[in-house]
Amino acid sequence: MTRPIQINNHPFRFLLYLEWILLAISVITSVLPHPSPRFASRFPELAILNLTIFGLMGLRLPTSNNLVKIIYTACGISLIFITGLFGGRADRLFPFLYIILVIRSCLIFQLPGRLSVTFVSFTLFLTTLLYRIPRYPLPPQAQEKFRFFTLSLALVFGLSLVFVLILMNTVLSERESREKLAIANEKLRQYALRIENQATLEERNRIAREIHDSLGHSLTALNLQLETALKLYQANPDKAQSFLARAKELGSKALQDVRQSVSTMRSNPLQDKSLAQAIDILAEDFQRSNNILLNRQINLEYSLSTEVNTAIYRIIQESLTNISKHARATEVNLEIIINRGSLYITIQDNGRGFDLEQNTTGFGLQSMRDRALSLGGKFTINSAFGCGCQITVDIPLGRLIS
């Protein structure tokens, strides 16, 4: 429900002060005596009471219920009309009271209501003006002057009401535009804040993926090397020594990845190498660390952007990491081809497989799925116990060409 317009929330407080000044002048005019009985107040107490009530009504303007608005306006019109008929010298200011009434109507009504109040005010002004016409006959010249004066006064008052109405509509429209602009700015600020929070969340997820894919891969391989060295330490110290040396290399690489993540929050695995070259290095490292045969077929006819190459490299790296950790495979087939406007990546192993309904929510698989979806592609995984695992990524070619 809309709050009533009061002193503390009045949109144009200077108008309220103007009302008080005009009403005070009207009250003083009614109280002061006049030597001519023609201009003396017939009922000064009634005029003062009406003006006081009319002034107090301006301290609280209804804005919610239409019936209350109509009753409020009708009461104001009645008070002004009575003051104009019986106010004596105070009735000289009653046109200004109608102007105050029109200003109040602009604050509480929409345009149809404002026009109605303006029309009623002008009609009542003419009625009061005709009521004050002398009842005794006047000379022709005096009648002509009186008619001219009456017509001029009515025209000036009508133009004054129209001017006040247009002015108030303009001011209120400008104020409404400012309020809408402020609301739009606030919504925009909240939207920007949500976008910032979303971007921060996505950046955190990206950093988590980068750490998981780079550092996690190196530490996993390092752990395998150390486990193998511990098993061979008593039986074959020389071979265990070679695994320890490889573990040291992996530890150095992991430390380098950490330094790069801290400095740039993103480790670029390609480092000015092509995607095929980076995959060859990854494949050789995978075979040497895990003693698993990796057959690869890479057929790239187009130049891809660095972001796309990095995403493809990370998908392959995460797949090989999962195979080395869980699959117990002896052979892996990697295929990257472009066919029918799409780039296809297929990674298949001959390991033990797993149940898709229970093991597809890990961070590694989710990371690969997110990377594929970020490129507008599809991520598919097929596996079963004893049948190995096959990962397929289908990415539209239009999103990849640099």
C-alpha cells in the first residue's frame, strides 16, 4: 500500500510552504476590519474555520484508496466554495485556493483525475463569480466594464489553472523518470554484483580445475613412482633408483606448476608448442611413468585458438590421469580427428571399467565435462565392468577455428 504524502515525505515541500503563506494571508484578511460594509466579512469565524481545516488537510494527502481520494477532494472543494461565498474580503484569495486544490490533485490523482479536479475548480470559480454579480441595475457603460472584467478574470484564472496543471505534470513526470532511472540503476548495480559474484565463482572453479589438472596430475605420477620405488627398493635397488630419479623430476615439475599457478593463476601447458607436440610429450611421459602403451592418431587440419588447445589438452590429460589411477589398463587408444564440421576426441582403454551410475560425479570427470560444454560441445562416457572405458568429446568446428 502507498504511504500517504505527509510533511516528512512530501515530494515538493516548497509547495506546502506556499500553501501556508496563502492561507495565512487569507486568514489575516478575514480578521482585519474594513470600513466599508460591502467588503466586511459576513461570517469571519466560518471563513477562518474553513481555511484552517483546508490547511490542515494539506498535511496528509491520501494516495492509496480512490474513494478516500474523492471524498478528500470533495471536502476541499466544499470548504473553498463556502469560503468564496461567505468570506467577505477573504474571497479575494479564493482563486488561489483552487490553485492549491489543483496542485494537491496532481499529487494524489493520475491524469484523468487531475483534469476532472481542474474542470470542477474552474466551474465553481465561475459559479462564485456569477453569484457576486450585483443584483441592482447598472449603467450601460458600467455593465460593459463589469462584463469585460468578469470575462478577463475568468480567462486569466482558466489559463492559470492550465499552466499549473501543465507545470505539475511536467515536474511529476520528471520526478517519476528520475525514480525509474534510480530503480533501473539499482537493478543494474545488483545485476552487476551478481555477475561479479558469478564471475568470481567461475574463476574459483577454473583455478580449482587448473590445480587439479596440472598439479594433481604431477603429484599422482609422483606418488606412483614412489610406490614402485618402495616395492623395488629391497629386490632391485638400481631400478628403484631410476624410479626415484623420475619421482624427483615429477616433484620439480609439480613445484614449477605451483609457482606458475601462484604467479599467473593459470598454467599454460602448451608453452608455445602446438597441440600435437604437447600431446606427444604428454603421451611419452604417460607411457614412461605407467608402462601403458598409448596409441595416438592426431589429424588436425585447422589452426585452433590457444584457449581451445588448452581445453583439449586438459581433457586428454585428465583422462590419462584417471586411467593411470583407476583403470589398470595395458593399452590406450587416443584419436583426434575433424569430420563433418566437428572435432572428435576419443580416448579408449582396455582397463577394468566401472559402473556409470555410481562413478560419474568425480571432480575429474566433471572438469572434463565442463571444459567440453564451455566450447559448445558434448561429453560422452561409456563404460562397464570388465569392458574398459571410452570417452568421446564432440565439439562444433565453428567454435574452434582461430
